[in-house]
Amino acid sequence: MSTTLIANWKMNGDAGRAREWAFTINRQLADAPAHVQVVLCPPNPYLSIAGMALPGNARLKLGAQNCHAQTNGAFTGEVSAAMLKDCGCAYVILGHSERRVMGERDADVLAKAEAAIAAGLTPVICVGESQSEYEKEAMKDVLSAQLASIKGLPLGAYLIAYEPIWAIGTGKTPSELEIAAAHSHIKTVLGSGVHVLYGGSVKADNIGKILEIDSVSGALIGGASLEIISMGALITAAAMRVRK
Ligand code: PGA
């Protein structure tokens, strides 16, 4: 099983950072064990710039942070999955909580995921409960509702990222038992073969413990993925993971 680290830059970074980050992290990956994979998801304008810094046989893949459900048309400001594929993307993050608060619904996430798979991209579908849902111990119900629409997608064609909203950018993380319980619930709903990542305040000093959880296939990392040094430390920690 591989360990996938997804760097979600959100609306941060610039051209120089995209170039340097891609070049440096790709070189570091050459020395990491084969189970460690990295996906860089910068803002769309920097995808091609990052791609140009990657020589052939790159162990570092590119991903986008969203796509439109249609292939083309009169959708000003939008980008299709096929366009992302054309720019060198292999992955696309979908249903991130920061997009769900902008109005993205489960049905939109499904339509985008279908478009992404049809275009040859692997969607990384984000699910997770809010602080108040967590306090009401409603994590399983929230996940079940979010996952219901995507149950028909071919297993293996997508990844799930369990991202409790209360852990994103807050420095708080669930306990290892809580992460394991959420991942186990996701696998019960979708099938045991689904690969599930964890996201929310992942840092170099906690990723080791998180990756010790058997059901965790990797991490979706926001803030700590921006700096080359802290991303490098995350890769070093992931490289020490003992794969079973
Ligand atoms: P964070 O963000 O690592 O900064 O908490 C994670 C995410 O939003 O994907």
C-alpha cells in the first residue's frame, strides 16, 4: 500500500515557489522509499509552471483543487477536468469543506467526480464533520450522508480524504482512535478496498503517529505543505513508515 501525501496550497503561493518546490521535492522523493508519493495541488495558474520543473519519470504528481462537471461551454471562470488533465494533472481535490461552504453540494461533488474520472483524473473526495456535529457525536451520520451519493463510483477510481472541519487550520487533531473509527466507517460504507487519507492540521510532528494507523493511506496537508522545508520533513516522516 502506498503513502500518498497531497499538498493543498489553497489560494497561496506564487510562480517562483511552484517551480522551486516542484524541483526540490521531486529530488527529495528520488531518495524516499517507493511507497511514498506526493501530489502537488497549487492554484491552477501554477500547474504548468510546476509541471515544467519536473523531469521525466517524476515521482511527484500534479493535482488541482476543483473542476467543473461539464467538459466545456459557457461557464466563465471555470475549468474542466479534461483541461486539467491536458495541463498535466493526475488528481483533483473535490468537495473540500472550504468549497462546500461556498455552496457545493453532494450532488455537485458526484457530478464533478464523474467528470474527473471520465477525463482520466483521480478525484480526492473530502468528507468530514463540523465542530458542532463532532460535539453531538454525529460523525458517522455526517459521513454516511456525504458518502451516499458517491457509492456508485468505481472503487479504486478515487480517494477519500477524511477531514474533520474542526481540525482544518486549527492545530487540533482527532485522537488516533477517532481517526481509525472514521476511516473504518468510510470503508464500511464504500467498501474495504477504498483508500482513505486523513487531513486537518497534519504537521511533521504528528504525521508519524497518524501514519501508524493501519487504515490511513496518506495525508491531505494544507498549511504545512507550503514551505519546502516543512514538506520535506513530512516526506522524511512518511518515509519512516513501516509498510505492512
Ligand atoms: P491544514 O489544511 O493542513 O492547514 O489543516 C488541510 C486542508 O484543508 O486540506
